[in-house]
Amino acid sequence: MERTPFARARALLSQTPVASSLAITLSIASALLIIPLLVTLGLLLDLLQHHGRIPAWNDIRPSLQTTINTRWSELPVETRQKWLSRLPLTKATENRLLSADEPTPPLDGLELEVRWRAMVAHELESRVNSDAAQAFLPAEKDAKPQPNFGILATLIRLDHHLASRPIAAIAATIPGTWETSDSYDGSRRYLLRLFLTMMLLTLLLGVCMNLAETYASRASLDAVTRLRRMIYHHSYRVGTQAVHSNIGNEAIGLMTKHVGALQQALHAQLTTHWMNPILLISLAVMAFVIDPILAVIAVILAVLVVALGHWVERRFVEQSEDGRKSAGSCLSLLEESLGMMRLVKCYLMELFNQSRVERQLAEYARSDRRRLRGETNARPNLILIILLGSVVLLFLAGRFILAESISLTGLLLMFVVLACLNWPITGVVRRREEMPEVQNSAAVVFDYLDRRSETPQLYDAAFLPPMNQLLEFQNVTVREYGTGQLLLNDISFQIIAGKRVCIVGPDDAEKLAIAYSIPRLVDANQGMVRIDGKDVKGITLDSLRSQIGLVLSHQLTFNDSVGNNIGCGDPSYSLPQIIEAAKLAHAHQFIQKLPHGYETIIGEMGTSLKRGEQFRIALARAILRDPAILIIEELPEGFDDLTRALIDDTLRRVMPGRTVLFLAHRRAFIKHAETVILVHKGRVDAVGDHRSLLETNALYRTLIAMELNDLAEPA
């Protein structure tokens, strides 16, 4: 079975198994801790309502009285005798109570209360332990029983309810929930233990949730860091294929928007993905245990409220959208009426046009009123539906209380549980809504990572020595990567080693396509680029690119120290070598004036430099590598007089013995070229020196007059 894109991202979490496992375990523990916390809250509410007192016979509901009578009659005589003997009874009363059948005359209230106490003692012994029965009904007739019994009172009121079994287990395991002492009665001691238990559970819940978030953040951050590293390395292989550099922008978008969405989804995968379903199931079971009928009614009512609310909201949204469209049409008509004033005046149409405008204004008011009604009435109506549902639920709950099928404590706990259910339900629904977008982000990221490199290196690629003969473009065709736009169309020309050539043309992308084809930043779709007779596709990329120095106007400096901007972080270049290159580029003087010299951070996050200064640093970077081929793009905005003079001096000193390719925007570089190649519509339109092209080529003269107007002076 093929994995989904998000599953591939999720697999990266396996690189941090400890953090991922701990995040999942702690998330599950957090969900499970909420249940005992709610149980403790229920016990606290019961204690506050009943003060830990076991109910009298007249306080229990009639249905339970009938059940108790049946159970008493089913007890063995020895068991009845055992508990009645602990009570101060006359022999006649004891005999009446020992009877399995209803005696004549019927038992009075006092006798029923006595029998109830004996039955309670038996229930406590059988469901808790003998100590609990002894606390309620001491074996010594003159012993004084406890005034209140903490959790035992809750157990007796629950009778054989589903919740009574865990309550009985708590009472049997923790006697402090009902035992008394000399300084505290049972209820106070029980209250203190409930308080401490809630505090401990709350602290544990907080610790588990915080640790789960911490480990989930650690694991998800590690996963997306790996993704971002993969995107960077892959962009190094394929990211230069586009002349317009949109691939770099694509990689930035992947690293920020799409990987950010994956980070949130991976974090949720380790936390709420596990916590919400477990909490949802646990709370639903707890609500069913409290009162199954009321729980089912609440769920049905909630479904009806949600369905009705969704229908109402959709109706109002549709009404608002219709009103908006109609109002937009009316505004267009009003715009037309306002724009025809000259026609109205010339043809004396004032009254006619005024009546048209009035009709249009009235229609616009009706449409906008419909829009406003849809936008403003949706929320109040949703609140009304929720309030009506809550009132109905309260009415039904009141009926349950009057029928004595649920206590007030149980009802309050039920409402708390139902309120808590909103948390996991909302989380589950939100995750389902977000998953399509997450899957889309994952698909975009992995489609990019699966993209094949368009500039592979042959396994038997040859090493390229410094160029000493000829650079040749032979029938080269280049199309823009991703768009298919034709940039170079069967272009051919030669550059002899050591010559200085300037590429001129109205389309910058065509000039850059020529420059990028030499170091294989862009590969020709057809034809060949040769250096000394060798196809660049058969040369190792490292040896090819080490012979080429690039100075591009849109990539002059980056955010780092001046030294790293020139040396590119290569430890093989010493500081004296970097300084020497900076001196050749006339950059050393202004670098020394920077706050920390060559250690000064420049770029967007550091010290700002002028464009001319950035250009000289980029020129020093290229000079440092002593390349055989130097490709220099002139700044589109040109240079000031001082910068131009400094760069001219640098070029006069570094150009001898090198093949130099200028990409000209203005006059500054054309005067250094021995040959000018005019490129137009992807083809070589003319080749010659500056003066001859001015005399023979109309397009070249037009470019000089319009774009390169400062070339009018003789070069």
C-alpha cells in the first residue's frame, strides 16, 4: 500500500524515538488523568451536598426501599441475627425484624430504620470490609458510632449503580476516605484527602501535558529540521535551473509555509492525535456510567443542535452571499449612471437618469440589507439555538431529579463531563478539517524532493584544466525551467581565450541564460557548450565551476561577515589572501572603516552597504579564486563616478590573461569589451565592436538611445 505524503513526513519522527514515544505516552497519560480528576470532583460535590452522612430510611427513594426489603428477606437468618444483635432492641422487636415475611402489624418507622441500619452494615462488610461495618455499626452496643462516613455515604447512596464498584474499591483501599480520628471527624479528613488528591492530580496533569508538549516540540522540530535540510540540499541540485530564480523562492516557500504546516501537524500527531480520541471515549463512558439514559438524550440533543445550527448558518451565509453579489451588480449600475453625465446633459436626460438612479439606490439598499441580515443575524441565531438546547436539557434533567433517577451531584458532574466533551470533539473535528491542507503541504514538499536533478554529472566526467583555447556555443537552445519559455534559440558563437566580450540585448533573461549555461547552472535543451573542445556536460562540476568567477547584480552579498562573503567560508583561503583580493577590488579601504573590519556582519541582518560597495566585495570574491573565465553583470542602476573609476582600475589589472564576459546594462562595461554580441529574441543578431555596431545595426542604435543612452558618447 502506497504511503500518503504526510505518512512520509510522519516517518521522520522515527529519528527521535525516545522523544516521540514519551510525547505519545504522556499525552495518553494526560487524557487518562482527567477521568480520576473528574471522579474526585464528583466525590467532593457529593460530600459538600450530603456532609458524609448515610441517608435515613425515609430519605431513600421508594424504589430503593422496595429493593432493600427484598434483599433483607433473602439474607440468611444468621446474617440478620448478626447485625440485629448489635442494636439495642427488645426481644419482641428483634423477632419481628428477623422475620423474612412482612409481620403483622406492619413495621413502624423506627423498626424500618433499625432494619435499614442493619442492612447498611451488611452492605459495608460485603462490599468494603468489616472495619467499615464496624465503624457504622459497632459490635459493642454501648459504643458511639461515627457521625459521618465520608465516601461510605456516597457508596450507600449509589447502591448497586455502575459507579459503586470503583467507589467501593477506593473505600476498601484507602480507609482514610471514611475513618475518623480524635482531631478530625470523617468528613473533614475525607475533605482534606479529596483536596490533596485533586491538587496532586492537577499537578500531575500539568506536568504530563507540559512534558508531552516539550517532547512533541523536540521531535517535530527535529523532523522539520531534517526536512528543511533535505530541501536545502535538493535545491542545491535543482534550485538553479530557473533563470529567473523562482526555484529559490519555491524552496523558501516550502521551508516556511508548507514545512511550518507540517510541523504543527507532526506536533499534533504526537499529542492531540492520541489524547483527544482517548479522552472522548473516556468521557463518553463516564457520562454513560453516571446516567445512560440522560447521556444518550444529551448526545441526541447535541446532534440536533449542531445539525440545526449548521443548517441555519448555511442559510444565512447563502443569503449574505446573494446579497453581496446583488449589491455588487447594483454598484456597477450606479457607476454607469454616474459615468454618463455628459450624455445626460447633452440629451436633457436629467429626470430620466435621476429616476434610474433612485431605482438603483433602492435595489442596492434592499440587496445590502439582505447582506447585512445574513452577516449579522447568523451568530445571534446560533446562540439562540444553543440556549434553547440547553434549556431543553435542563428541563429533562429536572425531570430526572424529580423522578429521583439521578442526584443533584450526579447532574452537576454530568454537566461538567458534557462540557469537557467539547474539548476533544472540537479537536477531532478540527484535525479532520486540517488534514487535507496538511496532506497538500506534504505533497508539495515531497514532490519537490522527488524532483529529478536536471544537471547530473556523468560517472566518467573528465577534469577541466584552465581554459586556454576557445569557449564555444554550438546551436544552443535553452528553455526556462518550469515555464518552457524559449530563451535561446539555436544560438552559436565563439569566444577566444583571453578575449573580453560584452553581451548586449533587450531581454536580461536571454543574457543570463548565456552566462548560466557556462557553469551549468542551466543546461542547454539542445546543442552544446564547449570549453577547449570539451562539452561541459562531460566535465566534472567542481573542476568546471572552479574555473569560473561569477559577479551577478542580484546576488552580490549575503548575511555574514565580510571575510566569509569574500572567502565563502573556505578555510583554504587565509585572511591575507582575502585582504589582497579586497585590495585588488578597491574594497579594503571601506572594509577597514566598518565597525569590526573583515569580521563585520553585512547583509539584511547586519551593516548596510551601498550597492557599489557590495559590487566590489562580489568582485573580490571572484578575484580570490583566480578564475580562467570571469562573468560580470553590470548593476542596472549603474555606478557613481568614484565607484566607476575604482572598478575600471580593478578590471584593467585583473582582465589580462583571462576570458571576460560582460553582461552590460549601461556604458561602464562596453568600453572594456573587444567584441559586442547583440542577442535578440533568443538569437545572435549581430557581432562586432561598439563603433561598427553603432554604424551598421539599427537595433543596437535603438538600445543605445533608449536603454543605454549614456553610450552616445564615443567609447
